[in-house]
Amino acid sequence: MTAQKKDETGGKQGGAAGDSGAKRKPWVKKDAAESMLSLIQKQEERVSKMRKELEKEEKQLEKLQKAKKVLEAN
């Protein structure tokens, strides 16, 4: 009877994660320093991505401002 309960609970947990059959990585406890370093790295990546997007938006704004000057000159 206990073996059946283990099988039932294991099936319920695995079904929510995904039906592809892929196993999850085992959880590895990180110490405080590792945790902070990973948070810092993720934040740096987000900021870098935002800076690239900002540069792209600024270039688009410059183009639109030039077009506005042309339209106002007429």
C-alpha cells in the first residue's frame, strides 16, 4: 500500500512540470555568497539588455526628430 502511494504522488508532481518526460536538475543548496553572485550576474545581464534596447530606441527617436525638422521646415 505504501508503494502505491509513492507512485501516485510522484505522478502528480511530475505531471505539473511538463509532459515531455525530462527530469529536473537536482536541487543544490548555494551558500549566501554564491546566491548573491548569481543575482548580481542576472541583474548585470538585464541591465546590459536594457541598455542595448535603449540605444536602439534613441536611434529611432533621432530619426523621428530629423523627420520632424524636415516637416516643420516646409
